[in-house]
Amino acid sequence: MSRRHCAARAILYSLFSILVLTVAGCNVLGWVAYVAPRPVQQPKYPGLPGQSVGVLVWADRAISIDWPSLPLDAANAIQKKLLTNMDKKTQGERFTMPVQPASILRYIEDHPEVQTMDITEVAPNFGVTRLVYIEVDDFATKAPASLDLYRGSMSGSLKIVEIDGAKSKVVYEEDSIKVVFPPKVPEDGTPKGDNYRFYLGTLDAFSTEIWHRLVPWRPEE
């Protein structure tokens, strides 16, 4: 074989090696990007760490008549999510939740006069330094135009009340927090399911939205 042919073959081998390494490198980078954890999402309100936190969910009369246990069930779901995720590395400094949602609701039921008062006037009575206050304005387990097809939906507003002794103020507020359960259910609903499953699923979806606004969290892979 001539020296010219050897040189040409060496050049071809070099180009082929570069191509293989480039493709392999792209595959490795793609694999690393695929397996690397997604970045931690920071809360919209970061002021819970180091505080004692309570949860109050309130619904208008029409919703409470149809779903009497909804305020307590929703508050319990939110508190459970906050406590469950507090030990993860993304949480940072801890906070406490010394007062059960049932105790806060019981106070309001025992003092009906406070139901017409602003939340900042009532919050100092709950024994916490931060109150997560949600007002539910819509809840359903059926599609709007059907009595037989299921489609969970829930919407409401969120207020964070900072409490200092007998004084309190709203420091974070967000309206129109909405969820649909399941996320990809047709607007006309689905025949698969029952009221209980869609009730729990919708509460879980809504409590997740509240949790994501209050503590650091990492999206699922």
C-alpha cells in the first residue's frame, strides 16, 4: 500500500473517530440531562419557615350545604402535604403546625359573630403566627352540563396572614386558583368513576397547588 493510501486511510479513521465521539458525547449529555433532577421551584410566599402555621378553609353557604365536610377535608389535606414535605431536602428551615384545622373551624362555629369579620380581625385568636386562609368559591365532581359524567373542579383564593400578637395583616394574596381532576379529563366528563373518588382527587389536586405556593418543591421526573 502506498504512503498516500496510508495517509488517506489515517485521515478517514480520524474523522470516523471524531464522529463516533461526537455522537457518543451527545448521547451522554442527553442521558445526563434526562436523569438529572429538575431544579427546585421556590414558593411564591417564602415566609413560613420558623413560624407556627395554621390552615383555615372557608366555603360559601351553597357549597357547604352540598359538601359539608369540604372545608375540614381540604384544610387537613393542605396541612398533611405541608407536613409530609417538610422533611425533604428542598424544604430548608422547618416550621410548626401546632393547631389542627378542626380546632380553628370549631372556634369559628362557636363564635358565629366572627363570620362577618375580616380575617385579619379573627386570625389572632388561632394561636399561630401565620395563617393559610383559603376561600372556596366553586367545587364540583360532575361535568357542568351532565349529571352522569364525572369531572372534578375546584377554585378559590389564597391569603397568607402574618400575625404578631393582637395585630395581623394579609401579606400575600392570590385569586382564581383553579384545578381540574383528572388534569386531562374531557370537558364533557367521563363515565368512569364515582363521587367519592372525584371528591378526594379534586381536593388532592387543589391542596397540591396550595402546597406549591408555600414551600420549595421539585417537579416530578
